[in-house]
Amino acid sequence: MNNCPIGVFDSGVGGLSVFSKLVDLLPNEKYIYFGDTLNLPYGDKTKEQLIEISARIFDFFKTQNVKAVVMACNTTSAVTYDILKSKYNFKIYPIVQNVSKCIADKNYKKVGVFATNATINSHAYKKQIQLYNHNTEVFEIACPEWVNIVEQELQQNTKSKENIKQHLDEMLKNNVEKVILGCTHYPYLLNVLSEYADKELFINPAKAFAQHIKSDLENSELLSDKKEKETKFYVSANPKQFISAAKLFYDVNEAEEISL
Ligand code: DGL
């Protein structure tokens, strides 16, 4: 089991912001990354659609004999994890649930969350953080345009910047101490966000998430005992655009297009 691969998925390049941290911390693992570019943006899908999509991805990873699946996607973690978690016999790591305790432990008075429509409508971050800390007030704002801005590499486009600034201005009215980038695509916007606010304002949960996964695999004695360093990238559409948009977080040399 130890030398089986770890599956990582997201709707597109967003999950690479997590994957890159995972590879830093666990360089000797074998990985399979799936970017569901045919179905993005996940944030505008219904709960039923997201359950069906997630189940299909978990089934694919099952055929690949994975030892664990990393949900490097806030939207599916928020909406589908609770429903699917007991249906598979490998470990499943959902980003929202795995990082919320860490954020709650910081004891912030006011924290903001930028995320997709589906994540915000689920109130998953608010519920999970307040489960551990009732004193943290959580302000949630949906930024549905941001995933496409990242996937199409439109970060420097004037309209994109206006949109980003508008959401940020709205958030700053709440006097938050920190803003969680609650969609794995959003760290690709950090350069633009930090033109309008201190970079330190933003929390990219990827590192804390990767650390959690590392220690849990360690505690479960599931770390690889080989030095394989092998990653296979799959996408459900547009491999060239995926490789191009990925480069801010990871140099993907090859991505195979598959349909699940
Ligand atoms: N990057 C994903 C997330 O963290 C999905 C974004 C989307 O496709 O809407 O929520």
C-alpha cells in the first residue's frame, strides 16, 4: 500500500497550488493529478452535479489503486466530502475541513473568505471555523469570475483587475484581519491582490493543508519507502491551455486528455 500513488484533483490548475506544496513536503511519493477542465467552473454547479462529478473522479482513482485522494478543491470538499467519504476505502483529504482548525487556532476576531458560489452558499468555512472557535466572525464573499480569469490567464487584463479590486474593497469594509483564499485557483491572483492590499493579509491554505496530509500519512505509516518522484497529469479537456496556465505554480511537461 505504501508505494501506491496519491491522487490529487481539482477542476483545473487550481489544485496545483496545493500539489506544489505537497511535492515540496513529500518528494518521494508517486502522484496522479486530475484537472477536470471539461467541467470547470465547479463553483457554478449544483450539489447533484458536484456529487456525480466527484464520485466519477473517486472511481477513477480507485482504478489507479491510490492510497489516498487529496481534494485540492474547496468546492467539492465543501459540498461532496460528507456524502462520499465513507464510500471508498482509501484516505480522503478535504481542504476546507483539514485547514479550518488551523485557522480557528489563530483566534482571529474577524476573518474573510473569498471562494466560489457553491463554497460560499454551503457556508463550509464559517461552520468549520466556528466549530473550533466561536469567537471568530467569518465574512464570506463569492468571486465567481476568478476561476476563469486564472484558467484563461487573464490576470493582467483591466476588466479582471477591476473585478478583483471590487471584491476586495467589499471585503475590506468588514475590517477583517485576514482573508482566506478559499478556492485553490485564487493564489494565482496573489500578485494582483497585493497591488491593492498587503500580501500578508491573504491566507493561502495550501501549506497548512500539505502539512496536515504529511503528518497524517506519517502517523498512519503510509509514506512511500521508495524514491519514485513520478507524477502523471490527466485533464478532461484542453491540455495545452492547462499546461500554459499551470506555470505560475508548477511546470507541467505533459498532460494526457482522458474522459471519465
Ligand atoms: N479550485 C476549486 C476550488 O477550490 C474549484 C473552482 C471552480 O472550478 O469553480 O473551489
